[in-house]
Amino acid sequence: MSALGVVGGVVQPLLVVVGSPLLVGMMRQLRAKLEGRAGPGIGQPWRDLRKLFAKESVAPRGTSEVFRRAPLVLVATTLVVAVVVPFVTTESALDPVADLFAVVALLAAGTVALALAGLDTGTAFGGMGASREMTIIALVEPTLLVAIFALSVPVGSTNLAAIVSSTLHDPARVISPASLLAAVALVVVIVAETGRLPVDNPSTHLELTMVHEAMVLEYAGPDLALVELASAMRLSVFLGLLANLFLPWGIATTANPLAVLGAVVAVAVKVTLLGAALAVGEVFLAKVRLFRVPELLAGSFLLALLAVAASFFLA
């Protein structure tokens, strides 16, 4: 483990934990401004989390440890991904875990834990949300794997740090057909995985349309705070992954404090711009019907497959 990897392993999770609620607050505020509303302010998610952490933890009668441990699993898996993925530095603190398959498995484990918690409540909404989430994840995770695998073909490695470093040293690869197809597929994956429009509406409470909210309806207090924090962290992780896989400029290649500080600013700016673009897009999009979501995700999977084919045949 190098000094650069250690720096990244310390700075990255702190940046994700502190900045993720602010990112969500910024996106909500931008949407409010575009819709002609005042908005709650960028710091509102942190104020909500502070109030939830101060409340008593309550669990529904009849639930097991699955329900109580799911928020911790969701936060823990996201934190591990924040530590190992190259957001700030080109080297990972835990290089073997920075592999594409390990990172996708960790992200999927958090989603499955939350779905099991929804089933554990025994309510109609929990089961409905878990069923819908499993339908989405069955198409999202293969697309995520194949899209990033397309970027790994020219590198000869599925290590995310190696992919980012290779793109950094060969900028022309960003505008290759494989990269462009993979980028579009990854954008659709992020929209579906983080529960944004048009796949899901993060602000809805309509029983027939919600997916993520249906699984967490029974959570309250600190458990709900952990779920909300983990959801914000996952959004930051996915946007950071999109930014550094395709636009890795600004990432630190040395452990110099100025280089690390510049990398922190660079990744914050890139994630903020991507979050703002996502928020603006949501203003002009409507939620698609649930049975149309698999069609959208199947289209993204096809784009990812085309990206892999382009990587092999156009290399």
C-alpha cells in the first residue's frame, strides 16, 4: 500500500460522507428554483439527518435482525466502495478490492440488504418495493459490469485504478465509440440505481409508483438517517465513478498536499456539475410506467454490449 493510496483511503470516504447530503441539497434546491419554488436550502439534508439521529430507534413488531442490520450493511458497503474507488487519487488503499467485479458486488449487496429488510417487515408496501427493486437490479448490475468492462478491454485489467490511470495517460480514448456507448449506458444505470426520474421519483409517496420509498417506509429515527445518508452516498459514488472513468483529469498522481487538494476540488466540481445536470433533466422528465422500465434498462444493456464489441473490434 503506497502513501498515495493511504491518502486516498482517508480523504475519499470523508469527502463522500460530508459532501453527499450537500449534493442532494443542491439538487433539490436547483429543482425548486427551476420549478419556481424557494426551496429548503442546500443544508437541509444535514439538518434532517441531525434530527433523525437524535430520535429514538423504533422497529416494527415481528421484524428480525435483517431489518435492523440492513441500514448498517448499506452504509458499510458504500463506505468500502468510497475507500477503494479512485476518486481523489490514482492509487487505491485496497487495490484487490478496487476490482470492477468486487465493487459491483459490494454495491449490489447493499441493495439486496435493503430489499430483504423491506420483505422482513411483512407489509404489502415493503414486499412491493423489494420486488420492484429486484426487477431493476437484475438488469442494472449486468449493465454496470459490461459497461465498465468495455473500458477495461484496452487496459487489460478490471482494476478501476488501472482504468482511470490508463485514460489519464491516453485522453483520446474518451471520445472513442466504446467509451461513448459505455458512458450512455452508465448514465442510465446511475438513474435507475439511485432511484431518479424517469425510473423512480425520489420525492413521491404515491403507493403505486414508489420503489425505494416503499422499502424504507417502516424505518424511523437513526435507522432512517442511515438509510438516507447511504442513499446520498451511493449517488455521490456513482457520479464520481462516472466522472473519473471518463473525465479523470484533476485526479492526484502524487501524495503532494496541493495535488490532493486540487483533486478534491476537481472531483467535487465534476460531481456537482453531473448532479446539477441530473436535477435539471428531472425537471423536464416524467416517470415512465413500471412495465416500461425493463425496456429502458434492456436498451442500456444493449449499448453496453455494443461498447464491449467496439472495444474488441476497434482496438
